[in-house]
Amino acid sequence: MYRKVKSQERGMNAKMFGMVKNVLNNLFSKPATRLYPKEKRPFFKGTRGSLEIEIEKCIFCGICQRKCPANAITVDRSSKTWQLNQYKCVLCNVCVESCPKKCLISKEQFNNPTTYKELYIQKQEAQEAAQEKEIKVAGVSSS
Ligand code: SF4
Ligand code: SF4
């Protein structure tokens, strides 16, 4: 009986020693994962995070719309609009590679999350009209 109790004690001591060793190891070793969001992993080179257009370079040829496998792009030559539905885009990069003016850019940054559906629309004509309006307003206010 005495021998059995002694061997149980020895077993408990060995377990405790193992636990303390683990605790001390974890306390003084590097963390196994990153401390996100304090420490963010940089994007890999070539990450396809989001799509952007330099609208001033676009000639509204519609090649990107025709090549897009997800039907995410709508180009309207008459109203000079280029429209991307980000919820359809699968970031395949086909439009970026096929654009003759190289005005589409695949950014390494992901879009911010959003709680409502919105389309990312850029209208060159609207921008020009807005600029003209600003010039007119500035002209009226200065005269
Ligand atoms: S392929 Fe390029 S230039 Fe042509 S409409 Fe698309 S973005 Fe504009
Ligand atoms: S990246 Fe691919 S899916 Fe997205 S708009 Fe361009 S062609 Fe379409």
C-alpha cells in the first residue's frame, strides 16, 4: 500500500514538473501566431486585392467588358462611363492584361468591408461636368 502511494506521488510530481516546464516555455518563447491587428502581415507581391481604373486614360473601347468572365464591367462609350460591380469581380486580372491603355490597376490592397451593396462607378463625363460647373461657379463668384 505504502509503495503504491509513493509511486502515485512520483507520477503526480512528474506531471506537475511537465506542466510548469510548459508554462515557463510558453511565457518566454515567441508567440506562435501574429498579434493581429497590432501586427499585420504584409501582402505578398502580386496579390490581387482590388481593381482600380485611371479613368482619365480610358478610351471606353469596351475590351475589358467583353473579356471579363464574370460580367463585372459595364462600359458606356456614349456617356463615357466605366462601371465595376465589385461583388461580381473574381479578380482574375484578365481586364488588366487586356486593356490597351494600361489604365486598369490590380492593387495589392483589399477593399474595406461594407454592410451594403454599392457599385464602384467612375464617370469621366460627370467629372468634367463637375469641373466645368466649379469653374463657372468660381467665375460667377469672382465677378
Ligand atoms: S479596356 Fe481599358 S481603355 Fe478599354 S474600356 Fe476598358 S479600361 Fe477603358
Ligand atoms: S479582374 Fe476579372 S472578373 Fe474582375 S473585372 Fe477584371 S476581368 Fe472581370
